[in-house]
Amino acid sequence: MYGLKPDVDLSFFVGRELTQVSVAPYNIQFNFDGPVSPSPSVVQSLVSLTVQSRVEHSSKGVVKEWDGDENMPLSAASLLGLLGSSVVSVQGVPDGTLTLEFSNGDLVRVFDTEGYEAYQICNEGKSIYV
């Protein structure tokens, strides 16, 4: 609905480990945590991504899609394979497409939805709405 600002900095995802995937009717929540600092005494805040739009998960050449259908929660099951993996790169483009590449080689793409809020990113108490 809103797209992403061309100058948005999403680098805070890099190095974050995916610790939880929650699936509910109409949304998926990804929770990331873990230090991005080499110092174990530095505590990092939780980063989350909540999606109400279409998600594509590419793993080993197979693409699975979840489109928010409340009657198809198992279509999001492949995302559980990402647990324990860290984000190695992130890309956001102005049309609202967000791409996360994980340490296991998988890709997750989240898409904007015209007319509806598609996803929210939370980091250190600040939110980005797309």
C-alpha cells in the first residue's frame, strides 16, 4: 500500500537469527533476535516482521507461496525451515518488495498489496509500515 522509501535502511536485519515464526489467520510473524555485535555483553532488541500479504519462500529451487488465506495455514509451513538461520542480506525496493536472504541459502520475498497494509517491520521501538 505504501511502498518503501528509496532511502530506507534495513541493514539492521543482517546478522539477525530467526528465532520464531508464528502463523495465524491472515498473518505471519517473523521474530529475529541475537547480537549483531561481536561482544556477547551487548544485548540487541528484538526485530520483527509481520506480514498480511503475499510471501514467497524459495528453498533449493522450490518456491512456496502464502497469500494470507486463512484456510491455508499449512502453505506457510515451509517457513519453519528458516528457524535458526540468520539474515545475510536484505533488499527493499520502492514498490514495497522486501527480500531477505538467509544463511541456509533460502530467500523470502514479501510483497506490497494495493489498498491494504501489507507488512510491518519493528526495530528498536520504531515501525515501518508498508
